[in-house]
Amino acid sequence: MTLPDLAPSLAKDMQAIEIRIDGDNRYLAAGKVAMPEIAKGEVLVRIHAAGVNRPDLMQVAGMYPPPPGASEIPGLELSGEIVATAPDVTAWKTGDRVCALVTGGGYAQYASVPAAQCLPVPAGLSMTEAASLPETFFTVWHNVFDKAGLKSGETFLVHGGTSGIGTTAIQLARAFGARVIATAGTDEKCQACRDLGADIAINYKTQDFVEQVKSATDGKGADVILDMVAGDYVTRNFRAATMEGRILIIAFLNGPKAETNFTPLLLKRLTLMGSTLRAQPVTSKGAIAKKLHQQVWPLIETGKIKPVIFKTLPLKDAQAAHDILRGGAHVGKVVLEVP
């Protein structure tokens, strides 16, 4: 189904950020591309803002290609206004303000989006704030609550507490009654974690997080651990986990390989899990969207959970946005605003 069939007043092309390759150099640059088409079950969104995430950096580096059929344009989350819908879409209409998880295409003026992956812009939030929500909230909910089953009263350890994932995980875990421990790389970042609701923040550069977690839990360890580091953290997570603890690995900042002793996995009856969202079917991501709408969106609209935005930049400065994430000094999300 082509766009002109549904919205003939719109242009046939649009501005977008493309991945350019010059020898060994891969970088982002503004370009003009064809307007996306929408298929059955999709809506066309005029994008107001797009969140920037580490998987975007991996895609530019050639390490995280989009699934077959997905847009080659980077960007896994967006906010905007629906300007067209496929005939079978009944839950949304033209003019609705939404934010959405996408498999790609966020760094552009328009994107085709599965209707099931859209959520309303929470009351009281700007489009820019809404664009910072989907990728991290979908990821944290799916892993920490759906897969690991974090419960009120349990101890939750999250590495990278000031990342987009970390700031989301701290707030969600605290809102649902868990005791939260976060790691970060500076004392200032540790304080930011505490300000967001972490009960304990550990500077991993000056403290041994295993010893600190054990001390804080009377030697028991954490019930659920969310890890974006991997590498040598795999062994240390085994030591920091309690009996029958659940460990989730969702990224590999220290590399995808680790040499470890699996004995604690058996003796502690641990569960080690991993997942990515991007290639999962629309039905799975739609189910997560429904849970977020029911259980988390009310907390956002009442101010109990807030988006944490470090910096906003115009779409044309996408490369600078990636440089900020690569530098690692940020607390929260970086968001691109689309003209």
C-alpha cells in the first residue's frame, strides 16, 4: 500500500539520516530518501522527535543490522502525529499523538509504524519527552518484569544506572516496590542514581560491586540483575546473585565473550537469560505496549516516573548525538528533534 493512495497531499520524499560508508569510516549524514509506504496494520507518523540509543551506534558500526524488511535508517523510537492509517487499523486515527517502538526509521521526518507498537503520548509530556520512552521502557519491562518476574520486596541490581536503560530501570523497579542497587562510574553519577530512587549506588571504579551488594543484603545477594556490560561481569554477577537469582544480559559493552566458572550457576540454581527486542514479532511487542499502557503510563502521567533527558539536538546533528553516547558522560537520554 503506497503513501500516495492514502495521503496524496504529502511529498514523495523526505529528509532522513543515512549511514554513509567511506572506506573503513562509517558515519551519519543527512540525505533525502523516499517516503515510507505503510502496510496492513500500520500507521504513518510525522515524526517530531526520535530517541538515540546504543543499538543505533552498533548499527552504524556495522554490528547490528536491521532485521529483513526493516528500514535501513537508524532510530528505534519516536514520537509524532499520525497522518495516515492502513484501512484495517481501528485503534488509531489521523491526528493522534503517539510514541512508538520501531525496528528502524526513527531518524527521519516520517516513519511507517505497526499500530500495535504505538502508545499515546502521556498526558503532560512533550513530544520530545515522549520520544525518550519506548526503547528503554519496552526493554526494561520485557526483561525485568516479564522475563525475570521482579517482585515487590526483592533486591534489584542494575549496571549502568545513568544510561537510558538504567534511569528507566531504577524508576520502574522502585515504583513496583523493589529495593534498588545501581552501579555507575563516578560519584556524581552515583548521586544521580540515588536522586532517581536507587537505595544504594556503587562506584564500580572505586568499589567492588560484588562486595557492596553482599554487604547491603546481609550476604544474600541480588534477586534480579540487569546487565549491559557482560565480559568479566558475567562471573561477578554469579557471585552477586542470591540463591535462585535471575540474571539478564541485554548488551555487551565489555565484549560478547567471557571465560567463567559455571559452578555457581548450578549451586545457586541461577537463571541466566538474554534477549533483544528488535527482531521480535509485532504481536510480542504489542503485548508489551498494552502492559506499559495499563501499568506504567498512569505512573508517568501522575509524575511518579519521569523521562530523564540529558540533551536534545536537531536531527541534522545525529552524529554529534552519537558522539555524546560514545563519550559516556550523559545521564539519561539524548533526543533528536525533527523539523
